[in-house]
Amino acid sequence: MTDPLLLVKDLAVISLAADHRLQENEAFRDFIRSYPGDVDGMVQEINKSVEPFIDCTSCGNCCRSLMINVSEEEILPLAQHLQRNPDEVKAAYLEESQGGQFVINTIPCHFLEDNKCSVYEYRFEGCRAFPHLDEPGFSKRMFGLLMHYGRCPIIFNVMEELKHRTKFVKEINQLPL
């Protein structure tokens, strides 16, 4: 069980630590790829002990920094909620690639208001699933997760606890977090 009093929540501290631990985290990614234990199970257990103590509405960094993929099926419910037709929603909020993939067309997200999603019940799957720590294949997704290590308190704290539980040897010159 992660001690909620020891969780790092200050975004400035997390960002500074991420910058300082870049090489350490690359080494950790390599370490986890060959770790013999159940990494997915450990990550999911740690996530369950961290996530309830992080208030995403006091952060909102994911909505300020993620490029979310949107499926065609997700557009209609949002359009109905906004009382607009799907083509208007696409034109106003999405960008379509030549391959027909949709992404949110601006960062921060159009729907972020006071660190909260103004269309929360109709948010896209990429938003619902973030930070994806309950999904299998953690060690194969570490590159992407480490991109968010310095901006998501949940990912940061889960990774740090995972380093501890796997007995990963940290760099000597790291910050004392």
C-alpha cells in the first residue's frame, strides 16, 4: 500500500524531478522490460493505491497536453449533447488525417474549463482511459507513459513506487524525492 501522505502532487516538483531523472527513467524502462515478475499486476495494484488520492481536477495537465484520438462512433453522442450535427463537431473540434483518423484539433482541449471536462459524460475513450495504468502490457507501453511522467501525478507516483518495489537501483545524483 502506498502511503498517501508521501505522494508527490506538486506539478513543479514533478516536472523538475522528471527533467533530472531522464536517464534514470530510460534505464528503468530497460530494467522493466526484463523484469521477471508480474509487472502488470504490480502496476495495477500500485495504481489502485495512488489514484484515489490524486485529484485530477486540481491538475488538468492531461487535458492541457494530450493529443487524443477520437473514433467516428464517439462523435455522434458528443454532437447530440452539444446540440450540433456531427459535421459541425468535426469542423469545430477535430482534425481528420488522410487515413480518416480523428484527433482533438487543439491543445489544451476545447472542453477543459476550470480543470474540469465540460463534456465529462461524453468524453472520448482516450480521455476515459488515461493514464492507462490498468491496461495490460505496461512494459511495452513505457515509452509513452514516460512521456507523461513529468506531467501526471498518478504516473509519476506509480512509477516511483514501482522502482521501489522492483528494487531498481536509482542513480546516485538524483533529487531526494
